Amino acid sequence: MRRAPRKATAAGLVALAVLAAGGRAADYGAPGHSAPDAPAAAPLGEVSESSAGTDGLFLDWIDRSVAPGSDFFRFANGTWLKNNPIPPDRSYFGVDTILDQQNQSFIRALIERLSGETSAQGSPQRKVADFYASGVDEQAIEAAGAAPLAAELERIAAIRNPGALPVEFAHLQSIGVAAPLSLGQMQDFTDSTQVIAVASQSGLGLPNRDYYLKSEPTFKAARAAYREHVARMLALLGDSASDAARESRAVMALETRLANASMSDVEQRSPRAVYHPVTLAGAEALTPHLDWHRYLSGLGVPELAGLNVGMPRFLQAVDRELARTPLEDWKTYLRWQLLDAYAPYLSKAFVEEDFRMTAALTGAQELQPRWLRVLRAEDEALGFAIGELYVAQKFPKAARDAAIDMVGHIREALRRDLDSLAWMTPATRKAAQQKLDLMELRIGYPDRWRDYSELAIDRGPYVLNVMRANAFEIKRQLAKIGKPVDRDEWYMTPQTVNAYYDPSMNSLNVPAGILQPPYFDMSWTNAVNYGATGAAIGHEMTHGFDDEGAQFDGHGNLENWWAPADLTKFREATHCIAEQYSRFTVGDGLHVQGELVTGEATADLGGLLLAWRALHGLAAAPAPPGGQEFTADQQFFLAFAHSWAGAIRPKQAEELVTTDPHPPAEDRANATLANSREFQRAFSILTPSPMVKSDRCVIW
């Protein structure tokens, strides 16, 4: 699952509000889902079941010219990397994106079959088919150009005074454009049974604040490309070249001022740093120029008595800009934000210019196929309707039962670990065990499917289907405010190739999409399944006890249940992780932000160790079939490394180390293994070795 996307889909806006508020649903973060480009058509043989042995290993991926003790990632995946160069239409290419491609191809065939059938008007099947039909109708999309946005552009042009700006902020957010702030919903950190409102920073066209403020060449180049991009986009709307250039400068200036006040991604990792509940009167005192009554009324929630002001400094900056920035500059900025959000769904000229900016940020060389781009948008709009169809045809009960069994064994391994941790005092141990007992394990798909009956979908214009889907989702999310939490809701669709842990729910969620080769198969050995998928499950489970998850109790309340001495020891251990990962670089020498990736890197190490211990805790001792080259433990670590097979373009890597809390995939494999004594023993690696850390980090 990628972090908040650059384009303002409704799901992205909701995720932004929740994530910015610290209630981070920590996902496994496969690079293909962190990257802004979706998987494209690709040769599938390299990850098909037929290319795996009966045990599930992909021996033809191994590069035997590389010693396991020098670079295990290259040893396990070197031949796969040589045979699978990054296609021109993507910035990252790995086994996870190819698996996702297989899912998308299956879904495409499913939807095209629906299109040839007669489904009842208003049924989920009809909506799924009609949305897709509108998105692939290139002739109609080209003929429409930007005309479907005319009414929205006229609304912005009609603004006559600054007092009307909050009304327009609300209206734009209601259709999926959160600028310059976002109002969303979140579980109350101090009462996890209730949903409250949260106001968060938003409204930047570049990936995050660093792109506006840092002086490294990659950021300077991105800023220059962005200024030109904004001007070209506005020119496509009919502005003269000189007007578009001037407007671009105004947009860049305003966004830079907002970026200066934005909270960094590292700062947002602390839930307490983004939890500032105030009354509505308190919000009005904080931002006297922002008319909260008009803003909230425009969003359909005028009765709010209070909210969480996630980023007070940012909202104060918005307030200053309302008083200081010329009205025409505000109108230009809002016009741009609208266009930036919806350009991918307009005619070819807008789509190609939008991709030009994506290419500048990620290094992708070609636009992806239209059918795939449409399916990605449809997953945002009708993802659970698609998921219900997907599960019925592709995820048998036996696979779900096998996954549930593995999750149970990994939970037991964590329980044993908590029982024996020498550094954990009895009071903290008891609280940790209680939290583990309360953790909800959700496998495959939700028990109750989402209701899309109020979402209107037709055969076009395509961009208006996207807009209505955004409006539907924003309304659905805001309607939760002031009500009890729905503890059965999922945030990832069943077809997603990923998994996540939600600290406010204290739930671990493993969609059906990841429970298939090359990660999982019921016929494979336990060693392989536990090394690939078991490590991912263990990763998510340990998020409940990492530097963020440890701040939430078993019911999802923000409550410190650690004894001070235990917390000090834990932070010392995770500081080791931050120091290690800060040494890694990508692209032109841009360093990984150790403080940003600490939680995910810690979970990688904990997940690997838990899966290994769960494997060894099975009633039947793990043993490969006779005549196998690799022992069970070696199979386990090979499968773990196989799960990270992939390559990334330097530009994309630079963006991700700036914005993504997950480390680069190669480091997630090698650095995690280099901290593992079990790995060193399994492959008899002698020191000194790049695959054995002299300053080994030990947490679990």
C-alpha cells in the first residue's frame, strides 16, 4: 500500500487525514505499492507456480556467482533481476508488482465478462462494468477534453472575496481535492470506541515538504520541473503562456509557504505530536480568518462541537495566508489543485502532461496501458465491490484456513517471546500479553461487504464517475464523525498485494491478494510459506509493539503501558536500527532517513524472527523433502529474500526515501538478515562479512 498518493482520490484523502493524525495503519509496504505508478503488463512466467519447485523455492532466480555471505539479496534474486529489467512504463518492478499484475489481469477479464452480461441497473456488477466502460472509452474522453470540469472552474472564478474561500475549500474537498487543508475522521486516541473529526495539513502538489525546502540537486530539479509543469497545465486550460508562467510562480510561492509550516514525515510518526483536541471555539481562536462554521457546513458537518487539530502550526499558516495572499492567487491555486487532481482522467494532452511530471519524480519512461490505469482508479472507487467478486472466484476457503493457521502459530511465537524477554519487566510483560490477546486477526476479506447503493455510476464522462466516487467516499467517511467505531471495517481491498496493522483498532489485516505465489501456497513447505508470508505477518504483528504501536493499548487507546525502564531499553534498541539504516544511500547519494524508517525496519527484523520461531515451534520439525539442496532453515531465508526481489529507478528511490516510512527493498532484505544470528548459522557465514552486522541490533 503506498502512502498518501500525489493525486487526490477520496481514499487517498481519507488515508491522509488518518495517517497524518498518527493513527497510522502500518502496511507491509511492498515497493510497488509505495511507488506512484501501478503495475503494468509484464512477463509473468518468473513468478508463476510452474517456475517454483515443489517446495516453493524459485531456484532459477539464484545467482550462484554471488556468495551468500557477500550479498544475499543478489544471491537469492540475481538471475531474476537480470531476466526482468524495469519496463519503460514503470519506476519500480518486482515480484509484488507482477503478482498485482496477475490480479489486475484476472479482474480485467472478470469485468469484461460483466460488460457482456445483463446486470440490474444500480447493482454492484453494473456499476463495476459501467465505470470501466467509461474509463476505456478514449473517443468520448478525447472529445470531452476538460469540459467536464467547466462547472467547477466557474465556481472558483466566481469567488468575489476572501470570506468565500472556506466555502470553496469545503466544496473542493467534498469532490476529492483537499487544499489547502483536509478534514477527515479518526478514532479518538483517548477513547478508541468513538470517531472524531481531524483537521490535517494538505494541499502540496509535490510529494512532501522536503521537495520545496531542501537544497539537494534532486529537490531543486523537482521544483524546476514542477513550475514548468504547472504552467503547461494551465496553458492547456486556455491561459496565455505569460499568464500561465505568472500563475505558476504564484502557486509555487504559496505552496512553499505552506510547506514551510508543514510537519515533517518524521515528526508525524509521534501520535502525541499530532493529537491536539480542541473545541470549535478553540479552533476559531487558533485561526480567526478561517471561518470554521462555513467550512464545516460546506462539508455537511456543521454540528461539530470540537475536533483534533492535527497540525496547529500548519493551520495557523493557512490562516495567515487567508489574510495576506491576494484573492487571485488563491483562485489560481485552487484552480490548479482541481486540475492536478483530475488531469489523469481527462483527454490525452492532460494525461501526457501529468505523466511528464510523474516521470520527472520517478524516472518512469512510458505511460501505462489505459486499461490498467482505469482499473487502478476503479479499485479506489469500487474496490470492495470488485473484491467481493474476486474472492468468490479466486480465494478458496482452504487457503484462508491455512493462512489463519499460520497466523495463529506466529501469534503463539510472539506470546512465547514476550514470556521470555529478559529486558521486559513483569508489569510491561503483562500489558503486552494482554494487548496480544486482544489483537484482532483478519484474514482474506471482511465479513461484511461495503454498500455502494448510493454511488451513482454511468457510462461517462469518465472524470465525473471518478468525481462522484470521491464525493461518495468523502461523505461516507465524514458521516462516521460522532458515532461509534465500526471495528469490522477494512481499509485495504481483498485483492491488494499487501497487509497492514492498525494501532487504533489493534487489528492485523492480511488481504487475499498477497496469499498466493510467490508468497504463499498450501502445497509448499512450511519453511517457504513462513519465510515469505510468515515474515510479513510477523512484521505486522510486531507493529503493535514497535515505537508507535507501543504507545497504544490493547483497545487502541493512546496510553503508555510501558514501564519507564523498559521503554528506555526499547528506544535504545530501536536507535540501533535508525543508526544502521541512516548509513544507506540511494540515487545520487541521498541518505535513508533512519528516524523515518525505524518502525518498519524494526518490524522487518521482528517479523523475520517471529516467523522463524513459529516455524521451529510446529509440532512436526521442519524438514525439506529428500534430496533437496537447501536445508529447511536455508529455504526459510531464501523465501524471505525472494519476497523482496525487485529493482527501482534512482529517481523513484530518492522520492521514497524522502516520503516513505519503509526502507528500500534491498536493504529490507540484506540489513534484516545481517542482524539475524539464525541466518548467519543457517548459511555458516563467517565474520567479517557484509551479511553479518558487527553492531547487530537485537530487539525481540
